[in-house]
Amino acid sequence: MTQAIKNLSRTSRQDGAKPAAFKFLIAAVFVMVALYTYLLGSLVSSAVEEKKALAEIAETEKQKIELEEKYLEISGALDMDYAEELGFADKTGEMAYASRFESLASR
């Protein structure tokens, strides 16, 4: 009789472990599927953001090239005649300097 109780006890522990292990495996599969879905979504959103960033970089580079061309066009037109036309005059002969005869330290 004691042997029968021991055998019954052993089989009940083994039978109880199988459903728990099965539930654990099912839960692990659901966790893996959720993790895979999250990582895949993250990867796709990262690729979309990279594509937007590259388009923005290309647009900024295009604007930079246009500004450089405009700068070179304007800087090529600068000469003495253009400066006089804008009201600037050549004052090389009339240089005057401000000075003080006594120093500020002696006051």
C-alpha cells in the first residue's frame, strides 16, 4: 500500500509539471512574437526616419550650392567703380588720426 501511494505521488508530480511547462512555453512564444513585432516596427520606423533625414540633407546641400554660386556672382561684381556708385569714396590722401596730448594716466 505504501508503495502504491509513492507511485501515485510520483506520477501526480510529473503530470503536474507537464501543463506548467507547456504554459511556460506558450508564454515564451507570445513574448518572443511581441518582441519580434516591436523590433521589426522599430527597424521600419528607423529606416523611414533615415530616408527623411537623407532627403533633408540633400535639400540643404542644394541650398548651400545655390548660396555659394550667388556669393561668387556678387563677389565678382565688387570693384572700385561699384563702391563709388554705392557712395564709398577713396580717402587715401586725407588721413587724419585722433590723438591726445596728455595721457589719461597723468590726470
